[in-house]
Amino acid sequence: MAHFFRYTLAPLFLMVATPLFAFVFWYTATELQGSLVNLIHFFSQEGFFFGLIAIIGPVFFGSKFSWISIGCFMVLEILLMKFIPGKKFFGPRTANGNIPVYKENGLACFLITVALFFILTHTTTFFRPELLYTHFGECIGTMNLFSLGFCAFLYLKGIYFPSSSDQGKTNNPIFDFYWGTELYPRVWGIDLKQWTNCRFGMMSWPLIILSYLYAQKGGGGLTHAMWVSVALQLVYITKFFIWEKGYMRSIDIMHDRAGYYICWGCLVWLPVIYTSVPLFLVQMPETLHLLTAILIFTTGSIAILMNFWCDYQRMILREQFQKNQKLFEIEYIEAVSKEGEDKGNLYPLITGGLWGISRNFRYVLVDRANRNDQRCQKRYKEDWARYCKKVPYKILPGIY
């Protein structure tokens, strides 16, 4: 029963519920003042089923504007990803011995994309950034339909035209569609997971929140809450693209296959949910004093920089460890891989610096922290037990 719930019922529920939630979330933020009380009242009047139809029906298939806008954005990011120069770098070796190859041009693509946004906004009459806010419900419809079709393509590609030996399927098509059938699918030399996660999801994020900012500016002027929210998110997104090489070695990329879970998540969930605060703020009056906004921005920026620092510690140590350099002064344990093609290879497990606080201190998701622990325990065995004695807590020091 537990197996059926985890591998069939739960994935099926998420694949039905999350698209509906994305539409309802957008409608609540834009039409119901972001109020759960108003949402409950709406469904009590309309009925749940007919309420969903009233929310989703007008925008389910998108619009000419949304399909053209998103299509142009997709083509732009594919071309930038393909032709903007960058250093070659490698992801971790997989259990089947494959090593994914990437191009380090994320920051350049990000700067070009944002620069084009501002250039078109201030030098043309046809490009009006606030229209993205006005038509965002239709954009959700377009992104959702495209993503479902794209996930179906990935499902079939992984079975019949895989890019490497890191593919496979179970006897459960529901779980295979949800989880994916291929780890590193590629088309035209482009890694499709990198495109969905970094070049669509993460790259659309700044454009969407800037659209919300312009929508509020045109509707009566910017509030302190809006600019501090957008500014902090831009700092975080910039940090991400500076660190993109490290992200391509994260658990999202190394272990999550290209299926609904990660690809629909980056193509729809990320643009809708991660941008939700500025979306809600568009119609909100001023709520922050200027000094409070500055304090929030300063505190948030420090937190983001701390996040970057810890990721940088791990990335640099691993790079120098692989080159047999001892330049990075931080405590670590040398662990031997006990499985896969890299069996017998040494890897550093950091016990000092920020990584000495807890094993997964950046996570707030218990499931992800547990998955990472289980994977590492299987891979490093007694070395992982030795590491856990040095760093005993999973997330919160002294608590968990």
C-alpha cells in the first residue's frame, strides 16, 4: 500500500492538483486581493467545480499574446544558450559512467536578457512590460499546456531515443511520466534540463517580477514593498547565475530525472509561485516605511550572500580537491565512493566552515534532506557514518 501511495497515487494527485493550484493561486492574488477568506467565499457561492471552471476556463488555452510572447522568449534563450561563448565544464560522473558537458554562459545570457528587456521597454512602443502582468493568467495556460506536451516528449524520448545510457522505465507509466525516463536528455547539443531549469524557469523569473513592478508603477507609483521585493529577488537570481556551474552539480540535476516533477515545476510552478510576492503587491498600497524597506533589503542581501558563500565553499573545495590542491583551508573528511563507475574515488565531505553547522542546513524541506542523507549513506557507507559523527544534525543544529 505504501508503495502504491508513493509511486502511483501521490504522483497522480500532484499532476492533477498542481496545475489547478497554479491557476487558483494567480486568480486569488489578482482578483480576490490575495485573501483566502475571499477564495472560500467565492467557492461557496460558485461551487468548487464550477468555480474552477470560472477561474481556469477563460485562460486554459492561453491567448495569441501569451503563445507569441512565450514562444519568442523560448527561442531567444535557446539561441543565447547555444551561441553565447562560455567555458566548457563537466558535471559529476553518473552511475553508468557518463559525464554531462555544459557551457558556462549563464551569467552572460542573464545580463543580455535583462538588458534586452530594458532596451525594448524604453526604446520601443510595441514592447509594454506591464502586459505580462495583465495577461499572466493566459501565460499560465500557455506554459501549462506546453509543459505537459514537453513532458510527454521527454517521456517518449527517454524510452525510444535516449541521449545516454542514463535512462530507463518501470512498469508504472504514471510514475515514469512524473519522475522522467532520462537523466540528461539533449537535443541540438542543448541539455534540456539546463534549459528548463535555468534558461526558462530562472530566466523568466526576473522578467516576470519586473513586469509586475512596471504594472504597479503605471497604476499609481511604486511602493517601498515592491522595490525591495523585486530588488532582493534580482540579487538572488544574479547569485544563481554566477553560481550556475555549482547548480549543475546539485541533487536536482544529478538525481532527478527530466520528467513532470522537475520540468513542469521549472516551466510553470517556478514562474507562478516564486514570483508571487510582487504579484500580490501590485495592487497593494504602501505598507513599509523607507527605513524598514532598507533594513529588509540589507538583511535579505546578507542572507543571500551567506547562501552564495556556503555554495562557493563547497564548489571551490571540490574543484581544488580534484586537482590535488590544498589551497582552501577548511576541514573535511576524505570519503571513498562505494558504488557506481566512480567506485574507489575520493571525495571531500566538509566538516568545517558553514557546512559544519548541519548536513543540509540550507534546506527547509525534510524530504529533500532525508533523500540526500540516504543517497550519501549508500554511496559512502562507513565514511558517511564517520562524517555524521562530526556533523550530527540534518537541518537545524540542536533540533533536527
